[in-house]
Amino acid sequence: MTPNSGAIFWTILTFLTLLLILRKLAWKPILGMVDEREGQIKASLEQAEKASQEAKKTLSEQAKILDAARRESQEILAKARQSAEVSKAEIVQKAQTEAEQLIQRAAREIQLSRDKAVAELRDLAVELSMTATGKLIGKSLDKKDHDKLVKESLQKIGNVN
């Protein structure tokens, strides 16, 4: 197969004609579409970059919020522990105060019981001494003698204690 020079000529001429027609009619729209697609790709890349920056910013803000929440929870726990310690100290102090009051009241009651017992013993001693004195003397005492003996007996008992 040998190339035919006429066919080669017409093929080249057809190719160049189509190239000129395509250049005049289709080249600008094709370049426009390519430029438009390039613009869309750039815009998409810019949006992706903005979204990435915004995501980083949001992540940073969330980390700050989380740190603040952790600090706040630590502060709340510390305050709760401190409050518990204060309450514990108050309860212990109140219990000690109540115990001291109970001890003091018991001591007062014991002292009152002791004083009452001593008074009863004095009265009994006075009665016994009056009875014994009356029997020894063989007479009944009048009010004046009775008071005198009671005073003497009380003084003797008071000196013993």
C-alpha cells in the first residue's frame, strides 16, 4: 500500500479545516468549560480548607470547654470535700459539747444526790441523838433545849465532814 499523494493532501487539508473550524467554534467553549471546572475545583479546595480550619477551631474550642469543665468539676469536688470536712468537724464538736454537758449534768445530779443523802443523814443523826439524849437524860426536851442540841449536833457533823 503506497500512500496516495492526493489522499494525503486532502486528509491534511480536511484536518486543518476541521482544526480551524473547531478552533473558531469549539475551542473557546472547551477552554471556558475547562476554566469553569478549574474554578469549581479551586472553590471546592478553598471550601475544604475553610472547613478544615473551622473544624480545627471548633476542636480547639471544644478542648477548652472540656478543660474548663474538668477544672470546674475538680473545684466542685474540692468544695464538696471541704464542706464534708467542715460538717464532720461541726458534728464532732457538737458531740463533744453534748458529752461535756451530759457529764456536767450527771456531776450536778450526783452532787445533788450526795447533798440530799448528807442532809438526810444529818436529820437522822439529829433524831437519833435527840432520842438517845432524851432516854439518857430521862426527860423530854423543850423547844429551846431541842434547838440548842440540834445546833450543836449539826456543828459537830459539819466539823466531821
